[in-house]
Amino acid sequence: EKENFSKAQDEKKIQDLAKMLSSMKVDELGVILKNFPDDVVQIVYDKASNKDRVKILKALGPDRGSDLLLKMAESSRTKKMGK
């Protein structure tokens, strides 16, 4: 039960983080996201709205944005093949 509560707390924190980051301008967001590891950026990206996903990709820049999208596509394809 504690584990479920902890997961719920983590989920809430991630949603709050995604909401806070979405309120930033692209240039401000880029400064912050450059210090986030890809797995954290991917979690925030997954929780973001479509509009905010575009903002996140712009903030990451073309190289890191495309790398992140490729990783997510590969991960998605691997999961589908594993089913």
C-alpha cells in the first residue's frame, strides 16, 4: 500500500513539474531542460499536452529533440514487438 501511495505521489509530482514547465517560455525552458537527463525529459514529455510537447521539442533544439523522438519511437517499437 505504501508503494502505491509513493507511486501516486511521484505521479502527482511529475504532473506538477510538467505543468510548471509548460508555463515557461521556450528559451527559459531550454535552459532548464538542458540539465535534465533524457529519461526525465521523456517522462515530462509524455505527461505534457500536444501544445506543450511542441514547446518542449523547440526548447530541446533540433539535435536533442530528434534524438529524444528517435529513442521514444524505438522504445515504442520494441514494446510492440515484445507483445
